[in-house]
Amino acid sequence: MVNLKCQACGVEVEMPFVCSFCGGAFCPHHRLPESHDCPEYWRVRARREPVVKVIAPPDIRAYAGPVLRASRSAVRFSPTEAKHILVGVVLVSVVGLSLFAARVFSNWIAVAAAVLFFTAGFIMHELTHKAVAQRYGLWAEFRLDIFGALLTLLSAVSPFKIIAPGAVVIAGQTTPDRVGRTAAAGPATNIILATLLFGVAQILRPGGLLDAALAGALINAFMALFNSIPFGVLDGLKVFRWNKLIWLVLFALSALVTAVSYLSL
């Protein structure tokens, strides 16, 4: 009979225990999921705790629980969320218009394009968080923040621009690695958008649309860079706690694209 090594301590075991969650082989001392730091331990806790503790605003707690089951279906939107997204898009677009209308673009088509790239960067950042969270079976919906929405609105008439009308609220039970992946999805989306816009700019003729594409690339790259800072409620702290190498790659890429886009304007 071939002896196998315990995947936790390396001790050879003649008849190892096989974990029913991760499939690994372990000695009697490490046979339980909690004893070998099972990567699928969240499933064990889910079985032991059928009632999920939801941490969310009061208006969400009433109906969040029933939809926390894992699902592989398409991204779902509630009527309330759709209204909040619409208001958020309008607020960000107004700030974008105030920002780009003051620039010397050749025509209003270029201004509209710049506003579109600006708004898309914000909303796609948030909706990517939502898509990944729902993929993991969590409750996730965009919600306006009254104070942040007012600051965003005031930014339209202020030289200082603050874009914080709201964010995706996520509730449910999950694992640190899934929290990290969900957080990383936002900055990664902005990096992809910035790279695509910078690539499009290389084939455009000099003029308004070229400036709009470069401005869109710079803004998306800066969104990624700012959100990658490992501090407070920013995505960067969640990613840093999960995987420092992935955080470093995100931060470095966003800094690189930001610098290249800025120098190209």
C-alpha cells in the first residue's frame, strides 16, 4: 500500500482522510476542514449557519436574505437599483459636462464623447463589483449616498471635482479571497477601459475626438490608481489584504497608464 503525505503537515499516512470539501488528503489530526485551513471552509460555515447575517442599510435588510443563494445566472437589477443607477449616471454626466465643456475641444461631439468616457468609467467600475459579487452568490446593488450625491452635484459648479454619488452595496457571507477579487474587479475594469481608449487614440487624427479619447484614458487610469490605494474603504485595501502581488500589479499598471495618458495629452 502506498503511503500519502498529509497536505497540512507532511506526515505520511497509510489511510489518509479525504476532505469532502477541498478533496485534499490529511492525517487524523488535520482531517477536519478547520484544522487544515480548508479553502472551501466557507461552505462548511454555510451549512452550519443557514441564517446568513446581512450587513446592509435598513431598507435592504427586509428583502436581501432570500436572494443570497449562490447563483450562476446573469446579473440582476431591481427596480429600485435601476432608479439609483440612473440618478448616479446623470450626476456624474453633469460633472463631466462641467469639466470638459471648459476645455478647448473642436466641437460638441468631442465634448459628448469625453463625458461618455468619463461616466462609463464610473458606472462600469461599480457594475463590475456588482457582477463579481453576484457571481459569488452575494446580494449586491448600487445605492445612492445622499451626502456623496450632494457633493457630486456641487462639483458641477466647483473647480474641485468629487465623484461619489453612491456605490455598490454588498451583503452576505463570503471569504477574504472573494472579497479581494470583487474589489480588484473595479480598478481592473478602469485599467482595461483606459488602455482601450489610449489604443483608439493612436488611430485618430489630431482634433477633438483624439483629445476626448486621451482624456477618457487618463480619467479611467486615475480612477484605477486612486481606488488602488490601500487605505480606508478604497478597493486597494481589500486587494492588499487578499493578495499583495495582485495589488502591486494593479497599482503599477494603473500608475503606468496614468503617466502615459497624461504625457500624451
